[in-house]
Amino acid sequence: MKIIILSSGLKKKSKSRALARFAYAQLNEMGVEVSFINMQDYDLPFCDAENETMHHPRVVSLREELHKADALIVATPVYNYNGNSTLKNVMELTGPAWRDKVVGFLCAAGGEKSYMSIMSLANNLMLDFRCLIIPKFVYATDRDFDAELTISPEIKKRITEQNKMALRLSRALK
């Protein structure tokens, strides 16, 4: 069983990355084989569907890493009622590696109004790559963090529930 935590937030003090780090640490403590992919560390080209882009060495490497996972937990900031453009670019470049995966979302947003915003990405993953989306996604707002990005107990509880669901669903599908 392998789970990959994919953090798409690019800010130095990224709230979505704080969520991702908590999920990673928790799964690691549970003895799960888990990897952390921080998109700050990748210099990916923009997807233009050209062969050069799709066969870029960093794209191929990331696609191969994602392909090894049984489940992906994706952490993203919410901008303009959607996951960020980094996540969308990763999905476009590595799409086939997502096929038949369990996928969970950790979303960090400024306010409460866009809690359904991740559904367009979830729909794309379900329809294009037959992903099984964990229905208990995590949606955190600014009030769920303090100045040091410490996560509120309620959000930690929801991350725990999603981690357990990712494990249960991944095992059931094997």
C-alpha cells in the first residue's frame, strides 16, 4: 500500500502544505508507505499537449512516481473557486498516472463560500481517469490556522478521517 501526498501550494507559508504535512506525518506514524511531493520542488513545463512537454524528463519522472501510488491525497489552495493552476497543470501532464486511484483532497481557502469548488477537478478525475474520490474531503479556511500555521483540532480530526478512508478504500480495491 503506497500513498502519495501531493502538495500544490507554492507560497512560502502555504496553508495547504501545512495540511499536507500533517496528513503525511500521520500516515507515516501509522506505518503506511507514504511519499511527500512538494510542487515547489518541481520546475514543470506548462502543459501544451505537445510531445516535447509530455516527454519532458521531469514530467516523466513525476508521472512514474504517481503511477506507483495506490492513493493520492492532494493538497491545494483554492483560488477563484477552484484548485490552483499548479494542480491543474500536474493533472494534465500526468493524467494517465491517476487512472483508477483513490484520491482525497485537502483544500485551504480564504473563506467559507467556495467549499464546493474542488468538485470540477474531482469530476475531471472521475470521468477522465476513473478515480475514486473520497467524499470526506477536507476544507479549511483562514480561521482554521494560527499565525504559525498550526491546524485546528477539528481540521486535524477531518484529516484523520480522510487518511483512514484512503487506506480503507485502497485496500478494498486491491
